[in-house]
Amino acid sequence: MMWCLDITTSAWAYHLETYATGTSLSYNPNTSVFFENHNVNSNWYAGFQSSTVQANDAYDGGYPDGPWANNYFCLPNYSMTGSLTNFGTTIWTLSEIPTAIMQGP
Amino acid sequence: MPKNVSFEVYGGPGVTAQEIISLAASNNTFQKQHGVIKLGPIQTGISPDTITIIPSFQVDENGDPNNEPYLDMQSCNIIAPTIIGNYEDNYTYFGDNVFTNTNYFLQSGEIYANVQAGLYGQILEQDVEPRPFIYRIMEETHMTTQSHIMERVTMVTKNG
């Protein structure tokens, strides 16, 4: 089960998935926080009200709930600042996130 | 990595570069074999502390999911800016992934996109697959348009 809270309306939205099983989360690359961009135009970020997105207060899913313990950056040459470790905050600068790469079918 | 996609990711605890590379290769194989996974409908209006679930671990229903001592909960606050224009020709997505010890994958997050004359798409999604699958392409049919805009999301992931 997964939830999102819309702070504009204070409403929760969720998906219930009956097939998922397990007793713990795995420490591997599948446990991650990410931003992906499918836009190809050069000014895709111009419509956002601020120039950054951020993540914070990350728990690692361990027991007891612990702070995020490791940072690994894919595409490390872009401007991601801060750290998620020890409940830190990281910031993505929208204009420096690469656009999608056009390829043939 | 599928075409027309760029992404940035914070790997989970203990992640190495080689793990990222090898997993990406396996995901490509998986996607070629199985394609995009469709999601079920989004539910709204029920908070996580009031819904009944039957997990294989203790359930704490004390309210704030960020503070609940779940054995296997990953949570993260993400704060994304409101989109106010029609500049995007596709979408951006901010989310988190988790992978359970029985090889199920779940994902949640928020999408920003211009759809239907400048309205905004948002999504809460989940994907469950019994194999590694670090991310996937979402289909436009999963976007919903709403008059309000989600600016901040608390993502809580549990398997249950």
C-alpha cells in the first residue's frame, strides 16, 4: 500500500495492492528517491513556480526506522545539492536536469 | 535505459555504482519482455491511519505515517514546485522506489504534466512486480486532471 498526501487539500490518496508480500524492504538500488524528466523542449522547466524540487526526512525502511544511510547519485554531474543521509535535505535544480534524449523508434 | 528518458536518482542505503549499472541492464531486459505495467485506479479520501490492512508485520495506526514504527516502511517528504504554464511537452516525475525482501517492487510519487489545455496531471502510482524493475514509463491514461495542485507529497510505502 502506498500513500500520498496532498497538502493543498490535506487529502490522502492511495493504492492498495494485494499481491505485494514481504516482511522488510531490501537495501538495494530499487530503494531510492528519484526525479525523471520526459520533456525534450529546452524550456520545459519555465512553467514551474520555483526553480527547485527537494526531498527530505527520508527513512530507510530498516528496523527501527532509521535515517537514510547512503547517497549514490546517478548522473552525478548535475546540480543536486545536500544529502538525504541523517534526515537531511537534497535539492534538484530544475534547469540543470537534462532533457529527454530523442531517439528513433 | 528506455528512449526519451533522463533521470536522477538517489540510491538506497548501501548502493554501489556497479549495482546501479547491473540493475539497469536487467531492467531493460525485463521491459522488452513484459512492456509497461498498467496500474489500477487511484483511491482517495482515506488516510493511512484509518484504513485496515493485513500485512505480515505489526500495524501501528497512530496517525502520522512519518512517525509510525513500521518495520518495513520507507518514507520521504518531497516538495515539488507548482507548475503554472504550458511549457512541458511531456511530463516530469518525482518519486520513490522500494523493493521488498520477497522481490516485490513498489513505487509512489507525483507527476507534473500539461494535459488538456494546460491543466495539470498528478498521479499516485504503484507497481508490483516479482522482479527488479527500477522504474518504468507511465502511460498517459493514468494521469488525472484536477483543479488544485499538489505541491508537497508525503510518500509512505509499505507492503501490505
